[in-house]
Amino acid sequence: MAEFRVRVSTGEAFGAGTWNKVSVSIVGTQGESPRLPLDHLGKEFNAGAEEDFQVMLPEDVGPVPLLRVHKMPPALPCLPGPLAQDAWFCRWFQLTRPQGSPFLFPCYQWLEGAGSLVLREGTAKVSWADHHPLLQQQRQEELQARQEMYQWKAYNPGWPRCLDEKSVKDLDRNIKYSTAKNANFYLQGGSAFVEMKIKGLLDRKGPWRSLNEMKRIFNFPKTPAAEYTYEHWQEDAFFASQFLNGLNPVLICHCHHLPKNFPVTDAMVASVSGPGTSLQAELEKGSLFLVDHGILSNIHTNVINGRPQFSAAPMTLLYQRPGGGPLLPLAIQLSQIPGPNSPIFLPSDDKWDWLPAKTWVRNAEFAYHEALTHLLHSHLLSEVFTLATLRQLPHCHPLFKSTGLGIGGFSELIQRSMKQLNYSALCLPEDIRARGVEDIPGYYYRDDGMQIWGIPSSLGTREALVQYVTMVIFTCSARHSAVSAGQFDSCAWMPNLPPSMQLPPPTSKSQATPESFINTLPPVNATCDVIITLWLLSKEPGDRRPLGTYPDEHFIEEAPRRSIATFQNRLAQISKDIQERNRGLALPYTYLDPPVIENSVSI
């Protein structure tokens, strides 16, 4: 005979408990016990409960590397279907012999319907450390089951492969999405949708009457950053600063030589850089930077309200004033082909030439950001890394219906980008070096991101592995926060980041007017669709798990626990430093403050 105390922990989430019956088989190196019911008087396995059971084995089974968990519906006649399929979220089991030390078996997963699950004792092991045949067999069976459960498919030609599921409902068989997050998401979305519907905005397919009308219409709770954007969106310094700390801080590059298809002259830029300026001298000083949206050339555009939309592939030349002054735009060309129909727009031009040129650049930023920086790099590649996803964007997603490119243009952009994508671009330190922006001042995405990256450099042969794992963690947490959390801040005032353009880019100067500017911007209903969507995507999700928070205790050894504590302490210091710096900024950069970074791509 052998006696064990079995302690069971049930998750705290809504619906985590179960009415089903649970039993265990204790698998030892000398044999396996029969099923041992875990049964008390009354109901067991309520949400948040930790319960103890005493079980008696007919004979000793030796050291216990595995625990087999069985879940069955209660033996009742005419059992309702939902009760028979009652899911249970188990956190862990703990086995203790009399006068012995406890052994933990982490679970942290949903058990659906009737079935069995094999759990390993919680000590982390690589494959070559599994000496016993029981552990070797369990590892192979688990890998085979995972490969059958998570199969790949090509969602679109040229895209990264993704999980082979047809819908979010199908995902629910294996992945339970947070009930609190779901409820919060749909309640917030519903309230915003109803407000816009009552005002008649979702049915208005025409242009806005004026910028003043646009300002009066929106009563969303404004963030300080959204208010700052409204007040400063027309300023050149703010326009340039968004390449550093806005939604798309990954494209600006140090300009070593002017592209041949961007024929900017000394005289053109004198109004900003000063009389007698030599572009060649500034290039040699390292004070010029370039943002090139060439990947958007000849991209297919969307049709909104029966009207084709338009896009541009601009190049923007920027100047860093000596002495730490603000970054400023010097020149904008709205196509990749210079000539009489592609003028170079300058800060010295008439307001209604210069402002629309900047707005076309901001539209290109929206397209590049949503298709590549956000969707491809932060969602689709994260799915490749983790072999699974919480959700996929269907064709009916508002961002596809209300943006200038639509699903066709997004697909084409992703295909182009995948051909150019390389591993170095995903590693922040290498990306910063490759773009030559190590020293440009006020680049808080770089400064904060490099602190969080924190990769050790003295691990010898393990360094490449550490870098790869760091890249995956950074991409799925910090980088996603940097390019996702501020979407509403940047787009609440739509002219700052228009999702589509209804008229073609200008081919000459001195033709634009305030009326033509308004008519170029997205129609009312498309504006509302995008702003509602980005408002939801930027909201607190309801059950935030910040970077460094690990409610699922998979590691039982002391060494990884110390590493986690060290990491958490480092994140706390980084947060303190960021908040101290932000107190001196007119527009604080908060998107990489560790408490606001989610542990994973969660929305």
C-alpha cells in the first residue's frame, strides 16, 4: 500500500470550475496505479479553489515522473449537453507522500469534455535529459499530439503561414479567450457604435463639411496624447517627431547620400537649414535623414462607398538642427519618379501645398504601419513564432473595409515586404545600427526599447539562441506595444493619420484649397469605422498581464525563479527611469513603460 495527498488548484477565471468528476492515475517508474477518484461530499473544483484529497494505492509505484488526469461527466441519466462538456481550467496538481516533499505537476490548460491528460513533474528538462523510457515516450506523444492539433496553412500567397483554423469559433476548441476581455471589448465597441449610429455618422458617405465639424463630432474620452496631436498636428516639428516616437518609428534612416530619384537642391532647403546651406556638407555631418515609402509604389487601392481610393509612395527628407534642436522636414516628393508631374514640396510653399503633402505622407505612414509594422511584424510573425494565434483578421474586419488599400492592397504589401524581410530587421539593436539612427536625439522608441531588450553579450555559444529568444519575446510584447498602444492617440484627430484618400496626389503646386483638402480626406462613415476600431484596439483590455508578470507558475526550480525576480526588478527600474524622463517632456512617451506592455500580443 502507498498513500499520497493530492492537492488540486482550479483557475480563477469565470467558468474555470467544473461539475465533472476528476480522477488521477499515479504513474511511477515501477508501475501505474488504477484510477483514484478525487471526491468529497458536495461539489469539488470550484473556480479559485485549492483542495486536498487523500488517496491510497494498492501498491507502491516507485518515483513518480508522470500524473495521468481523467475527467468524466457525472453518471446521471439524461445529462444535459453543456454539463457533459463542462470545461475545467486546472492550474496544477501537487503530490505529497507522508513525511515527504511535495512534487508539483503544472497544468495551466483547459480540459474539455471527457478525456485524459498526462502531466509531467515540473522540473524543466531538455530532450537529452529524459533518461527514463516513460519520459521519452511522453515527450514524443505530446509532440505528436501538438503537431496534429496545430497544423499550418497559407492564409494568402506570400504571407507567413498561420494556424489552420477557419474561424475564431474553431479556435475555441483548443484556446479559451478571456471572458472578461471579450465582454469588455464588445461592450466598449457597442457603445461607440451606437453613439455614431445615433448621430447618423455611420450612414454618411460624403466628405466632412469642415475641420471644425470633425472636431465637434467626436466625444470619445480623449487621451492627453490625442489632445496634443490635435493642437500640434500642423506643426513641422511634430510631423517629424512622429517618425521617431509615433506609430511607425521603424522607417526613418540616416541619409548618407540623396537618392537619384529625389533631386533636392541646396536652394530648395535654405528656408529651413539656412542660407548658403550645402546639402553635401550636411550629408557629411550626418544631419540628414530619410523616410522612404517606396514599397507603396503602384499598390492596389480600395473602393469605399463606390469610389476608388488613392495612395502615394512619398520620400521625405529630414534635417536635424545642430545643438539638439528639433528634427524638421526639408522636402517631400509624393512619388518615386521625379519630373514635372511630381513636384518637390517645401516648407516655404503655400500652406495648402505644404499641409496636403505632409498629409499624404501621414496616409502612407498609416498604410505602412497597419499592413507591415503592426499586422505583419507584430501579429502574423508572432503567430509563426508561437505556432498559434488568439484570433485572425477576417475580410469583414473594419480596418480592411475602411482603409485606402483594403485587403487586396494589404496582401500585396505583405507579399512585397516578405521578400525583403530578414532576421536582422527583427532584432532591435541590429535594426537601429542598420538604419544609422544610434545618435539622433529624442528617439524614445530606441532608448526605451534598448533598455527592455537587455540582451547579455557574454554567453559564448549560447548567444545566438539568447538573441533569437529575446527577439521573439520583444516582438510579441514591447514592439507590439510600441506600434499598437498609441493607435487612437495618433488617429483620433483623423487628418493627422488619414486611413484613406479620396482624390489623387497633387501633380502641381498652387492648386490646392481648404475645400480640396477636406474632399481628399476619408468620407465620414469610413472615418468613424477606423476611429472606433482603433479606439477599441488601444483600450485597456480588461485583464492586463504586464511584461514580467507570470501567473502560470511553470518553473518550480530556484534558478529560474531568481531570474524572473531579477527581470522584474530591472523592469521596475526601467519604468522609474521612463516616468522620471517623461515628467520633463511636453508629450510623454509611454508606450514602452513596462507596466503598460502586455506579456504577449493580446488584442
